[in-house]
Amino acid sequence: MVSPTPMLVAGGVAVAVIALYAAYQKGRADGIERAQREQSRQAHEAATEREPPVDVGDRVSLAVKEFESHHSGERVAVCKKAGFVIFVDGVPDSADVGDVIDAEIVDFGRDRNSAEAQYVG
């Protein structure tokens, strides 16, 4: 019987260590994703249980957190006021994340846990 060379043994150990590390990282990423989903669910429930910090007709200044594509295909600014999500339509293409915009609240989401607004300046 031929004994494996030290190089082959070391290579096999290295492959095993890399495989274990990859599995660890995947498990860690899955755990982080689960935690983020749970945090999102809890935030959604908390938003549903409280009164919105705005009313229809209010004009508010908001910082743009991100942009999303609306189901209509239009770009919508995602903003927050006291942790309450407000989707703003009609924001100019020149606006960027971090910009402060003025908007008028026009409607609430189905569970009143978000609002829709129209850009006014």
C-alpha cells in the first residue's frame, strides 16, 4: 500500500476546512436572513397597531431612503416619518437617495401601516 504524500494530505485538509467554512458562512447568512425577516415582520405589526404620524392632506418634508419600482412601473421614493413608511409618487428623476423632498399625503395603505403621497417640491 502506498502512503499518501504530505502534500496530498494537506490539500485534503485544506479542502475540508474550506468546505466547513463555506457551510458555516451559508448557515450564518441564512440566520441573518431569518433575523431580518423577523425584524421586518415585527416592524410591520408595530406599524399596524399604532396611529400614523400623518393624515391625508398633510404636507411633510421627507428624506428619500431608497427608490422602488411601483407595480405600474413608475419610480417611487420610499421615505419614513417617525419610522412610518411613506411612498411618494411623482419625484423628479434628478432626486437621489438622501435628498429632502416635500410631499402631500393622499392615501393610506390597506392596513394604515404605510401612506401614499404626491411630490410637491
